[in-house]
Amino acid sequence: MLDFNHREKPPSFCDTVNARIDAALVAENATRPQRDYLGGSRLGDICSRRLQYEYLKAPRDPDGGFSGKSLRIFALGHVLEDLAIEWLRKAGFDLRTRNRHGEQFGFTAAGGRVQGHADGVIVAGPDGFAAPALWECKSANAKNWREIAKHGVAKAKPVYAAQIALYQAYLGLTETPALFTAINKDTCEIWHELVPFDAALAQSSSDKAVAILRACDAGELLPRHTSDPEHFECRFCAWKARCWS
């Protein structure tokens, strides 16, 4: 039977405003220049092929771009990081986010093809805190935050652990543990963890960067990290169709 009473539900005022916000954020993000280097914060990714796609700026799948919601989440993370800096300073930590030239602490390697930018360096702290020390900050939803607080960053988030080790190595901050801060976006709980330098992890991450660059130069695709296209990491990858087609 025909339903003459059926009507498409018009978007609510809230939906309309949010759609405009997200469209503006996506358009703004599209104007930002893409990285032309391998990011040190990404070298802990389980899939080297995905890192190749990132480095080579391979077009993402049609549904693989950042949504407005994702961009809002990223923006919130930056705000929480700024708050964490303020809170730690009030707690007695001499936390610097810029060097004497006013630039973010960072490093370049392989002729600028590998780069990293640290959240900060603690040059002094209360209660005999060992300094100077790398500081890295992340925000997470409640589930991921609980995993970090329960198991520690190295086990819960290997990508973050690799980033910390690599930054400690390249910034010469290997003698003291890094301070890792994680903020629960849902409850505002804060986890602080001292992370000793892991030389083996730093070396393997650096070697991984070299292998990726060499493969890119040779026009070779590195192996996928799994043979299952429905693996969790693949299902949410921005290059799934390109990789498996």
C-alpha cells in the first residue's frame, strides 16, 4: 500500500548548525598543507604500508578523510593539552614548550624526511623530580584511558611508547624517564607515568623509518601487517580499498 502520510523528517536546528560547523572544519582542514615527512609520532603504527601511504600522500578512500567530528575531537585534544601544561606548572613543574628561539622542541633526521615535535621538556620539578625530561601528553576516551592507567603506556598504546622512545633518543633526553600524561576526556581524570628510555624500541623505530623510506624510493610496497582485510586495523584504515583492491 502507498503511505500518503509518510514524510521525510526535516533536519533539526541542531543538526543544521552542526552540519555547517563540520563542513567548515572539513573545508579548512583541506587547505592545510600535508606533511612531506614521516612523523615520529606515527612510527609506532603497526602497519608499515599505511605509513608509506601517509608519506607518499596517497589519496585516501572516498570515506577515508577526517570527518568534522574527528576534527572536533582533535581540537579538544589540543585544548586539554594546553590545560595540562597550565596545571603542571601550577603544581611546580618548570615545563617548557618552546626552545630559546621560540620554536617547538623537535628533531629532524634523514635529511628532513623524518621529523618529530615534542609536547614539551621539563627542566625542573618538585620533590626531586629528575630533569631534564621529555613530556608527552595525550587525551583519550574513558575506555582507552583506563587501559593506559591499568597496563601502562608501553603495553596499552605501543604507538605512544615508540614516539616517546624516539623523541628521547633524538632530543638527548635518555638519562631521565619521560613524563607521560593522559587525560580522560569523559571524566577529566589524569594519569601520570614515568617512562624510562627504551633504547631497543628507539632503535627499532628508527630502523623502521629507514626501511619505509627505502621502500618508497624503490617504488615497493611493504607487506601488510595482516592477511585479514577485516582485521580491526584494516576496517578503520583510510586506505583499505586501495590496499586490498
